[in-house]
Amino acid sequence: MKNIFISLIFILIFNTSSFGQDLSPYIKIGETTETMQQASEKITQALQNNSFTILGSYNPSNKSSLKVIAFTRTDLKNTVVKVTDRGALAAVFKVGLVSKNGKVTMSYTNPEYILRAYLAENYDTYKSTFQKFDSDLKTAFSTVGNEFKPFGGTVKAENLKNYHYKVFMPYFSDPITLHEFSSFEAAVKTIEANLKAKKDAAVLVYKLVYEKENIAVYGIGLQNKEKGESYFLPIIGEDNIAAMPYEIILQEKKATMLAGKYRLALHWPELTMGTFMKIMSTPGDIEDTLGAVCE
């Protein structure tokens, strides 16, 4: 009887292991004394060897000491798009590389953290798919590093689905409409032409297009020196570089973005209000840039 009771307790704990758990937005893979190029090549190879697809890469703030690699995988991509409220935003994960003092630190966006935040109650519906993605990602990166240390602040797992930084601040469910087009095709044509022209110093890092669903996600580098990444990243912290690039999501004829006061806070949850106030103009600046891309 005692053994049965212990077994039941174990099952209960196992099945609710994330409830009440503090989750961090990033996982540190490790450090290397290799060059940025060598580290980048190893990360890329590790992902490709494990059926992940590289979507693009870039140097945030145009700094050679910073690099982001965006990737996805078919099972994740095909699952999250079933969530109609901008679920496709959860299809892309990123590796961040930061070169400092002769070492390159490698990290990636924590799948459980991002998926719980972006998919809300839908997370549990597809939990087994997400757990496999997470597990396979660790397996892939274990050929590159072995730390797997969470960092970047914490949020309770159960709070992520309704995350907001402070009272009266926006939620995931408060997107900003950038533009409504005459058609999906017209939207794609306009957005991609503006990105090709680097309007307002916006650069295309990756795009993920769902042809059948008329959905597209664009990862966009904010290269304007006065109001882009060069301005706000040094203030809020470059260690969290895997937060970038910022996204536009196009669904049918409407292009939207996550509110800056939500998106930045989610990826920098340990920000103090004092630091947040130092980038008070940034959410509006990002909206202006992504809005220009959609004009």
C-alpha cells in the first residue's frame, strides 16, 4: 500500500512538473574560445544534423561580436500554425552568440518559456510535440556545449500564458495592427519590396511562409543607428540577444506585431522599471519602423 501511495505521488509530481516552476527565456549552451565564425558553423551543423531548418542569421546592431541564427523544424512549424491567434510566431527559435573577452557564449530561446507565452492554453494541447522538440534541441546542442543553464530572469510557468510586465501593460492578446492590405499577395509584395529597399534601415533576417494558410512571419533586424538595436540593446542587455530579430506576422490581409511593451518585457523579464524607462521611446520606434515596412 505504501509503495502504491509513493508511486501515485511520483506520477502526480511528474505530470505537473512545470506547474509553479520558474522558467527563464534563455538556455546557455556553453562557452568556446573558438571564433564567432567557427562557433556559428558548429551550431548550424548541429541543428542541420538533427533535422532542424536554418531560416537565416544576422549580426544585431551590425556588431561582429553579436550573431543570431533563426531556425525551425517541420513538426513544430506545422503544429503551432493550428493556433489561429498568431500561433505561427512560435514556429521560430533562435540561437544567440555573444563574443566577449576572447570567448563566445552560446545560448538559445527556451522552447517551454516561449511556447507557453505565445500559445497560452493551447500549449497543453500539443505538449508532447513541444517536449520532443525541446528534448531533441538539447540533444543537438550537446555536441557543442554541456551547460544548459537557464538565464535572463524568470517567470512562473503558469503566469506565462497571461504575461504582462506591469498593471495596464499590454498582453500577447493586444497586438498592434501595422496595415491592412487588399490581399495576402499584395501584402507579401509590399513588405518584401520595402525590406529589399531596407526602408528605415529594416533588414530581412528570415521569412517563414505558410502558402496554404496565407500566413507569413518576417524576422526583421532593426539597424537604424539612432533608434534601433544599436540604441536599445546596450541599455537592456546584449546577453539576451537571442530575443532578436523582431517580427511582423501577416495573416490573410492584416499585418500585426507584438506590442513592444509586451515583447521586450517578455524577453527581458528582469528589467527594472528604471531601465525600462531609459528605452521609453523604443516600443514606438519599433512600431514606426515595422509600420514603414508595411506601407
